[in-house]
Amino acid sequence: MNQSVNPAVVAIPPVSTDPASSPSPTVTYYQQVASEIVATIEAALARMPRLQIAHPAKARYLRFRQRFYSPVLITTAAVAVESNPELQDINLLDAEAGRSNLQYVEAFSELEAAVTRSLGNIRFTLQSVKWETTLRALQTYQIAKTMVRDPNSTLAAHVASMKKVVSRRQRRAAATPASPTVPEASGVTLDAAA
């Protein structure tokens, strides 16, 4: 039995203007790619010998003491231990382990720099995508506010929903202190929030 369906008669469920009422989404392409990248990074970091999990209390302690780190001091002390039986007897610095630690720091400092650069690129990319999409949404809101003036418009509920979100954001922005100015290449300063 072949039935034809008139598209004008098909009941379309109403679209909710409340984003919280939408069903939980399936895993998107970008979530899948991000998960794969995270897994790759974690697998790569698992290869790093002696990788420690950062502990907030110890991190502050170590950050303060980094000013004392000196490869020249460590090398000089290692030479002194190797050439002096008295220093060897106190068994405090193993010259070979000291040199090995210097090599470790040198090699993995390159990794730290690369990861820091990559993290900066990721942050910049996310901020750029957020702003580009937000700008388009704000422009859509402005146009919809104009279109809703038409008596035949069906945009009133959508405009009201967008207005709530924009008003909430404006209240939050007003509560936070003004952002610092950012110098431009020409020497002119612009407000970063503009």
C-alpha cells in the first residue's frame, strides 16, 4: 500500500526556545577528535619517565625554589664530588645522577616549551571561534529584534529568549571591573572589551 504524504499536513513538533529542554546530544565529530587528541597526549606523556602529578601545596614550594636552580652549580658540584673522596663519603650528590638529571631537564624543557606554545594556540583558537560565533549570534539577535516588529513575524519567543541571555551577560559584564587597554601596533590603545 503506497501512501503519499502531503508535506503541508505533516505535524512538526514545536521547537523549544529553552536550550535546557533539548535532549542530550550525541558525541559530535569535534568531541571525537578532541577525545582522540587527549588520548594521544596522555599516551605520549605516559612515556615520560618520572612524570609526577602536580600537587598544589608542593607546586608553590617548588616554584619558589626554582630561582636556585643552576646547571653550572650542579655540574661544578658533580666534578667536585668525583675528584674529592671526602665529598664522596658524605654520599649526598651522585655525580652521575646529577648529570642525568641535567640531561632530563634539558630534554623535557623542550617538551614543556612545545606544549606551552600549543596550549597558547589552542586558547587563541577557542577564543577566536567563541567570539566569531558570538558576534554572529548577536548580529542575528539584532536583526531578529527588527524583524519581530512585523505583525506577521513568529520570532517573538526567540527574541525574548535571546534577550534574556544578552541581558544576563550585560549584567555580568557590568559587575566585572573594566579590562585593561591593549596597545595597537600603531601606538593607539583600544579597550579590550570593545
